[in-house]
Amino acid sequence: MEYPALVVGQPSPLVAHFTDARSPDGFQVVTKGKVTATLRYADGSEERFVAEKLLRDGIFKPEVRPTKPGEATLALRLEGEQVAGTVEAGKVTVYPTVAAAVAAAPPEEAGEPTVPFLKEQQWKTQYATASAEERVLQGGVRANGELKPVAGQAAELSAPVAGRIQVGGEVPHLGQVVKKGDVLVRLVPTAVVGATDLATVEMEAARARAELGLAEREVTRAAELLAAKAIPEKQLDAARVAREVAAARASAAERQLALYRGTQSGAGGPGGAAFELRSPLEGVVSFSDVTPGAVVEAGKRLVSVINPSRLWLEAKVYEADAPKVERSPGVAFTVAGFSREFTVDEKTGRRVAVGAVVDPATRTVPVLFELPNPDGALKPGMFAKVTLFTGETLRAVAIPESAVVDDSGRPTVFVMEGGESFFKRAIRPGVRSGGWVQVLDGVRVGERVVSRGAYELKLSTATGAIPEHGHQH
């Protein structure tokens, strides 16, 4: 609120900015209601002055015109559909003359410089404040992390041989839910017949059939000669073996011919000529590069399947902090795109393992936690900002972690001096826990810091941006 000195008989407009501050996630401008300003004198008498409507969104301008001098208390009562309540502005002095008011004005004192951030600016962004207070924090270690599939719950299906993807049937697609054993791809091999043409394959099949017929006639002839005792039994045995070899060669040639014809048409041959690639687990398709009729080489990745119902969080802990988290009871982490913090403890997950070797490139030790992901909102590959709990607790002055911004490499907060003025303070942060950060130096208990919109306030200090109308109400 801004207003000139209160003088008997003189109009003193109170430019009162009202904000609905009930939600810690973001304050809202008041857009409805009326305001009554009340002066209460020491003798018990009162004077009321009413602004029936807003000057504009968030701003009421009741005009106070006192009738007698003296000490008084000033209160503003807001009534409206959006929010209602009374604000006690405290003690004020009503001066008998303008000259007396000028004479009583205190000299300006130089103090800690402040940063302006007008209500009109606050109302246009997500803005809120919170008090620095003593809280019980859980000791923790900060680290970077990544979400990964649980071991054994992700699989890739690659082409076992060079072949043509069978035409017909369903084609696996991204996000498709599959069960263990479902056929995802049928692949007709091409390597067996890829170096020749159809005429050659047909000729080889005909030759094999003719050789089989000749072998069968030789067996019949040898049996007749043996019956006439014209040849030894050994010669009949040899004819029978030759017939079996010819039969096997003819069968192989027929299968090769059927396989070639099936490959040329894009359909599988008879008798299981196509390879069936089946899902080895229950989950969803996370990758698919399957085009019916396309020829693929051996080893080409065609489909990936993952079970996302549970995930692993791999945190990379610097070697100096590794001893603190050997028996970490849990972890909290945030990922881009989510406003809330995720927590893993003995009720929701488990610590899987702590690495036994320091990575020589990053000087970090991996720590694995398993967590549930029933709705699939978290995705493997997401990066996370992680706090690993050490199991220790401490009571300390803390502020919301969202209040801290980076200012040229220094952790900085904006402490509220007035409704539209703030102190820019560098702080020394300590333990971080549950969205709160310990303040070792820079903020005292009871001081209010900008907990939402601190980054926008930082930008306004760099650009000097102010509303076009300034503060000409």
C-alpha cells in the first residue's frame, strides 16, 4: 500500500494492492470485491472510508480524509467473492497541518540496496513467497542420475539371418502392448537362394527328382538280381543307401524351391520356412523398424520391448561422497517436465546395489535404486537431479529449494523488504531435503523469500523491465 501523510481535512488516497496469497504454488491477483479503510483513534472513535470497486485488477483506492489529529490504527477490510479478510496496517499518525507532516518526516537513511519488482509484474507470472523457518531436514548427498530399465526387463529383437520381412499380418508399432511369446516379426531367409535365380533352382530340383527316380529303379533291379542270386546282398545295400541319399537331396531341393518362391512373393514358405521373432517378455514396444517386404541384413535391430512397470534409478555419486551413501535408506529426485518430487524408500522401492569401482573418467560411483512406475509416466533415459539420503537428520533454518537461483555461479535468493522491494542476497546452502534447502548464511528465521518467480525477478534486475504505466495509479 502507498499513501501520502494523513492530514486533517486533506484527501489521502490509499493505493492498496491486494493479492490472494493462499496457494504456495502461486499467488493470484484479486479481481473482485470492495475495500473499507478504518481509522481507529485512541479514544475509541472510528472513521470509515470505502472503495466500492477496484481501480483496476488488484488495486483499490479508498480515499481517506481524517477529521481529527492524533494517533490511530489503520485497518483495511476486503469483502468479495474471491477472497475476504482484514489487513491490520498498524499505527499511523494524523497530522493537524501539512507543515506538521513535513516537519515530522524522518530523514532518509542509506541501507541495503533493494531490487524493485512491482505487483503488476508479480501478477503476470507465477509468484509466491515463503518464510525462512527451522525445519528437520534429512541429510543427503546431491548427484546426477538417469532412469534405466530393470535388468532383464528390456530386450532387442534383431534379424538372425539376412531375409525379407513377411508381407501380411500385424506390424509392431511404438507403444504397442505385447505379451511374452507374441510373434512380432516373421522373417523369410534370403541367404540360401540369394546368389542364384529361379530357373537354376528349378533345374536343380528337377535333377534331384530324376536322380531319385534312377536310384529307386536301381534298388528294384538289384533286388531282382539278388533274388536270382546273380549279385551279392552287399550290392543291394549300396543301392538302397544311394536311394536314401537321392531322396534327401530331392527333399532339400523342393524345400529350397518353395523357399525361393515364397521369398520372391514376400510370403513365408511352407513347413516353417520363416523365422518367427517372438517377444521374450511382457511389456510395450519401445522401438520398431519393420517394413513388410523389406530385405534386411543379419544383425539389424527390428524391434525393442521393455517392461516399464518398474525402473532403476542410477545415481552417479562423487567418490568423496560415496562412503556417506553406502547404506542410503532412500532417495529423492526430480526430472524435467514434472513439478513434483519423486521419493524412493523402503515402502516404495529398494536400494539395489552400490558400485564397487570408481569410474576413472568421471570419478563417480554408481548407486542403483529400484522404484515402481505403474502408470508409465517416467521414461527410461530421463535424466534426474538426485538427493541420496544418508540417514542423518538435523534441525536448521531452511527455505524452499525453488527460491534459490544461480547468479553468475553464486546461489542467490531475493528476500522481501516490502510488497514491491527485495534484497538480493547470496547465500551459503547446506543440506537439501524434500524440496527444502538449509541456509548456513544469508537469510534469518522469519524473513520471507521469493519461492516462486525468483528467476523472473532475477531477469527483471538485468533488463530493468517495468510496466509501461510505472506506478502512476
